[in-house]
Amino acid sequence: MKQINFLILFVICLALVMFAIQNDQPTLIRVVKDIQVEAPLSVELMLAMGTGAVLAWVFSVWSQVQNALAMRKELKARDKRIQELEESLKRFEVELQQQSQPLLSAASELAPTTDAELVTQ
């Protein structure tokens, strides 16, 4: 994979060098109303492409930060919901134990305690 990345980078750099050699005529760029810059066309285009690449990178990083913040918020909400469900489960277990205590004591009083009693019935 590193070789493929190197090859792609090499081809792009070679294309930029060939482009710069072919386009060395000076051109005039008006940045703002009274500010003008004169530079070779290849330099101006490479600066424009570089600016675009940097802006694309900044946008990508910004999007990743927003996604991370959204995921963090969602994880906090899930953790809170899990905590609430665990508390509900504990409460239901206590209620079930309280409700089953009278039933178990009543069932033990009614049920035979030995196998011999089961056989006689």
C-alpha cells in the first residue's frame, strides 16, 4: 500500500512540475480592488489548488469533530438510559421478592414436606 501511495504522490508531483514548466508566463491577479499580484500562471494555480485542499481538509476535520461531539452526546444519553433501566430492574427485583415472600410461606405450609407424605396422599 505504501508503494501505491508513493506512486500516486510521485505522479502528481511530476504532473505539477510538467505543468509549471509549460505555464511560466506571468499573469496578473486582482486579489482585492486595489491589490494586484503578478506571478507565473502555474504558481497561481498551484496556490489556488493548495488553498482548496487546505479548505477541504479543514472541513473534513470540522465534520469529524461534529460527529464526535454528536456521538459523545448520544453515548451520554445511552448511559443515562442504562442507569435508569438498572435502577428499575433493582426496584422490580425488590418488589418481586416482597410479593413472593407471603406466597412462598403459604405454599410451604400447604405443601407436604416429605416423600412419604406424598405417597400417602
